[in-house]
Amino acid sequence: MDFLWDSHGPRTAREVHQHLAMAGPIAYTTVATSLQRLAAKGVLAQDTSGRAHAFEPRLTRDDLVDRLIGEALGVMADRPGTFSRFVGRLSEDERARLRSALDHLDPNER
């Protein structure tokens, strides 16, 4: 995703594969399938007008993280326990920022 977010415009599956292959061997079919699945989930836009399908992000990094956290919250069986474990991993500075964010929440927002 970083490669697509940092790109200026759509990238083909081959371009994404070439970029990822610089870090180590990865099958082209794995990359192409992953891109198609991300498009099916609405994470990527897929342009099928050309011979080579092109992909670009539909979501910003922050929007994707927000979506993933929302999905995780939806499946948590023990929210208090999970929140405690999460907060327990935060540094003091991160906890202070979390407290500040909570203090500044608009009570009219969900």
C-alpha cells in the first residue's frame, strides 16, 4: 500500500510486483490477486479500461487505519480487556495524547 500511496497516479500490477520484488522474491500472481482483493473490498480503485489493470488507493492511510480499527472493534468479545492491553502497550507520551484526544471529543459525535 505504501508504494501506491506514494505514487502519483495509478500503477499496474506489474509495477507493484516489480517494486515488491526488490525486497525479495514474490510471485506476480500473488501480487495481482492481492490487488484485486483489495479492489473488491473497496480499498483500491481498479481501472480495467486498458490491457493492464491499474490500481490506486481509494482510502488515505488514516482512513484505512480507521476502517481496520472499526472492523476490529466489531469483533472484540472483551472490549475492556482488549482496551486495557492496548493502552498498556502505549508509552507515557502516547497515553497523554490519548487522554487529550478523549478530553476533546465532541459529545455529539458517535
